[in-house]
Amino acid sequence: MKKSDKLTVYIVGTAYSGSTLIGSALNSHSRMLYVGEINRIPAYIKQYNHSKHPASCTNCLITDQQCKIFSEKNIQKIGNMSPIKTFDYIRKITQKPIVIDGSKLIDWLRVSTSKDLSDQTKVIILTKNPVSYLQSCKQRGIEPLWAEANAWRDTYFDAMRTCSRLGLPCLVVRLEDFLRAPERVLRQVCGFVGEGFEKRMLEAKMPLHAIGGNPGAYLGYVDKKILVNRYEEMGQKEFDINPMRLKTKLVSKLQSRKNLRAIQNLTLETPGLIDIATQLGYVYSDFLD
Ligand SMILES: [Zn+2]
């Protein structure tokens, strides 16, 4: 692999912004590999203290198998390397030159990248409409919501500031755009990383082997019953799926309508939140019904 051929793409943003979903689509590209939340490898948690919850490959956790990429042996090996070496190692074993990290924390971007590699590093700032983000928090029982609203604002403020400071090219991807027009967004991402679009990205049929992430994104190729069983065995904290994903569509729709007005008000009343959201390309009507 030529030196100029490799690229590490960091996805940054809040939780529940759809990184596993988009990661899965990108992973279907013949030259891209989505590796999930590398910062949750146990040795990295110890070293960098960015996350409290160690994780392994979510696919293999759900289906109860030994992972080919993130086997216990490989996770240990990776834990002894720096993140930059890890990405090279993963490139070597998978033969995919573009590695996409879905750790999402901006602090992780600060510790795991290097100024010398700024020509081989790009950032996707992944966002979800703050109203939908707060609804996801509410459905998972995460409170207080006002603190989450502040965290949403601060996360994206910090993301934009850090990319500027580190001189890293970044692309804002709004989850809503991806859900509405996946091909258009995937073409944008392909253009951003210098690759051609591949139709199979829309099918996202390639099995995804990535650390952590949202088990709900595996609903396409894992049976819902298996997900429900795992959820009941492990509980919300360890198996962080939105419980609404496991309910019927109608129940989930009714639940998301509940409290909507209060969440919209909170979004509009949180100081500075709308300013940041408009910097990311949202418009006022996105926050209303
Ligand atoms: Zn796996």
C-alpha cells in the first residue's frame, strides 16, 4: 500500500447520531472499512480514560461468535499499539486503505491523530437534529435533558473549533439528509475521501464488524428476535439500543410524539444551541413540527 493511498477518517459528534448506520453503508465500499468505537478497546479506556464502557464487535456480540477482525487476540494486540499504529495494522489485515473510526469523541481526535499525518486524516462531523437527539435521550431514560441540550451544543462547537485548530478537512453530514437521500450523501462522502461511489453501498449487505455502536443498526441483517433476547439478557446500559426500536412502529411513533413540544421548546430556549445548529446547516423549520 502506498503511503499516499491511506486515509483515516474520524467521525465526530454526539451519541445516537447514526454513526453505525452510516458506518455500515461506508463499510460496503470496496476500499473503506468502518471500525466503530476504537476508543472503547479496554487498554485504550485505561490509557485515555475517554469511556467507561469497554466494547467488542457488536455484530459478534449479537450473533455470539468470535470476530475475525476484532478477536480477543487482536484486541489485545491493538491495545499495545498507539491508535495510529492500530489503524495501519487494521489496514494491513483487511487490505482496505480507508479506515473510518466511529469513536465520535473530539478528545479522541485530539489524542489519536498527529499533525504529521494531517494529509492522511479527514473528519466527518455527523449530526442529528437536536430535537431528535433529545427524543433519543428521553426514550432511553437519560436525564436531565437540559444538560443533554447543552452537551449537544458544546460537542459541535468543539468539533468545528478542533478541526480548524488541527487543520483537518471536515465534512458535515446530517443524519436526516442521509435517511432522506442516502445516495446523495454517500456520493458526497465518497467525493470527500477521494473515492468513486459504489452502488453496493446502498445495500449495506456486507456484514459489519465494528467495536461498540448502536445494535439497532444491525436490524437489517440480524433477526429482531435475537436483538430482543440480547437486550433482555444484558439490559439497556450494556446493550445500548433505543428500546423503541424493539417495539412496534405504531408504539414507537406514539412515544416519540409524546413530550415533543417540551423538547422543541428546550431546543429553542437553550442558549446558543440554535446558532451552532445553523452553522451545521439546519434551518429554523427543522426544529418545528
Ligand atoms: Zn465481529
